[in-house]
Amino acid sequence: MFMHMTGSQLLLKRAITVKAIVTPRWKEEAQQQLQAQINQIDSQLQQLEMQGQRMIAEIQRQSLQPPPPQVMQQIENIQSQVNQKKSELLEQKNQILQQLQHVQTLELEQEVNQGQIESVFSIERGENLIQKMQVEIVLRDGMVEEIRGDI
């Protein structure tokens, strides 16, 4: 928390919750963003698979046939790393698909959390700190519709 004294006032930082009202435009934009993330993960999965195959093919090309045990171990290690990274990406994709499903079920005019931003505020003796800390901004298609709380 950042503090600065000016006379009888104190300047503090606070986190302000940003909420959005679900509108057709908000839903469409949220779905497009999530779909873009899914597409990005799909292309990362493709690249990962191709890189793994290229590395294994290169090792096989440079080694004796049949490959000695240490070469087989090297190939297994690469395959294991590829599979681990693949399962991480699939987990991310699954989470995004769940978010996408959630967005599709949201009702219009419902409020959803969009995150937080920081702001500086002043407080003086006798004011309620808890109230001053509880501020929300409500957006409708990016425009401030309401500021709730003691600013």
C-alpha cells in the first residue's frame, strides 16, 4: 500500500473491482477472444508435434540401425517431454473451453467480474476506511455506466 501525507490527509492505493454488464456485444467479443486463444493453442499443439517428430527423425537418421539403447533413451525422453507439454496445452485448452461454455450460458444484463484496477484516494481522520476501499466500476460495452462506493 502506497502512502503519502499531506497535512491531515493520507493518500492510499486501492484495488477497484471492474464489472461488465453482459450485452450481446460483450458476449460476442468474449467468445471471439476465447476462440482466438483456443486456435492459438491448437497451432502450438501442431508445432509441438512436428518439432518432436523432426527431432526424433534427426536422431534416428544420425544413429546406427538398429538404434543403440542410449539413442532409444534419448528418443523416449523427447517423446516424454512432448507428451508433458502436450498435456499442459490440452489442460489450458480445456479450461478455455469451459470459460467459453460459461460465457454462452450468461444471461443478458447480468454483471460479471472483469478484474481489478488500482486507484489512489485520500482519507482523513474520521472517515470510514472500509467504505473507501469498497469501490466498483460497472461497464456497459466498455463505457462506464456506474461507479459504486465512496470515491
